[in-house]
Amino acid sequence: MSSPLLSLRAARRATWPALTESRRAGCPSWWPGTGPRARLRSSPARGGRNGFEHELRRLGVRQKNGKPNHPQTQGKVERLWQTLKKWLAAQHPQPVTLTELQALLDAFTSYYNTARPHRSLPHRQTPAAAYAARPKAAPGSRAADTHDQVRTDIVGTTGTVTLRHAGQLYHIGIGRTHAGTRILLLVQDLHVRIIDAATGELLRQLTLDPARNYQPTGRPSGPAPRTPASGRDPGPRRGFGVIPMS
């Protein structure tokens, strides 16, 4: 791979918070290769955008993945993993902790970028030298890139429905009176409309609060209080009375 190796992080599990942390630690971008990238999808799914995709949008970055079964693109990345694995296997002693593995990954990154000549680059340059000579792309604006989602669901027995946003599952209160109702969710970023799928009635409209796991309806809990009807004759009172005699 002729591009520089921007970051290698050792982790027990590849997750988007780990990638976010690596970016904040100094990695300016992510290489769209294989490995963890394959599990951090960019294609739309039933749950909508995940947390990694929301982070990319916040930064104004568009994720571009290599084409499947495309040797020129995928082969470069696979060749990098092969070089890395061979280099790690030749190190003694072998790492037994994540800290020791991370130290070796940092050493390999420095060696790969600044010391190891690359055959496909002019004058066998190092990837770091070639990267420094190229013009740099800057993040653009994705303010108009809204996330629109249409989903059908059924209100649960507790009067709530779930919605996943940025990889986090939220519970939206609708009301127990609507339990079992088939609904249609119209979502645009944080704006949510919940419609009765049979009648078209708007059951609830809200702006999702990412700081709260449960989105309450705002109505007081419990049955609605009874109010006495006005203008009605209460009728004769029952019981005993005292009639004065003269």
C-alpha cells in the first residue's frame, strides 16, 4: 500500500468508540480498507446510521469503501496486513499484553512510513514522503445530508416504541392506550413523527433528546382525573334532617 499508515491501535474488540478515540489521539482520517472497516458498515440498514457513521457526518467526512472483489484496491490493503503479520511474527519476545502489542504497532508504523522504501513509489520513496508531497483534501460540509428513515412497528404493551439513533437504542413513550397499534415512524435526524398506520392519525411528534434513554410523553402518569359535570341537579340528599316546629 503506497499510502501512509496513519494509525494502528490494539484492541480486544473493534468498535466505533475505539476508532473515534484513535482519531482524537492524532489520526486525521481512516483508511477504507478491510478488517474492522468491514464490520463498521456504511450501507443503510434497518437500524439506520450507526455511531461511527454519525461521527463521520459530524466531521464532514464521507466514507468510501473499496469495491468487493477488486484486486487493485483490496489487494493493497491485504498486502499491508501480510507485511504487518510477518513483521510481528519476527519480533522477539512476542507481546503478551495489549500494551506490549501497541508498542510494537507504533514501532512498525514509524518503520513503515519513514524507513521502509516502497517499490511502487517513484525513486522508492517512503509512504510518508509521498504523502507530504501530495495536495491534501479537507472535510466538506454535510449540513444538508439529513438522515431520513421510514419504519413500521407495533406499540409495545408498555405504550412505548424503540428507535435506534447513532448506535444507541431509545424508548419513546406513546401511551398504554395505543398498545398493540401498528404505527409508522417518519424520522429525519432527531425529528420523529409517529403515525397510526391504519387511520393516519398523528400520535406523537417530538425532537429526540440524545441525553435521555426514555423519551416521556410529558403527560402525568396514571388515569386521567375525573371532573364533575356542571349544570346538573344533584337531586335530593339522602339521610335525616331536622324540621323546626312552631
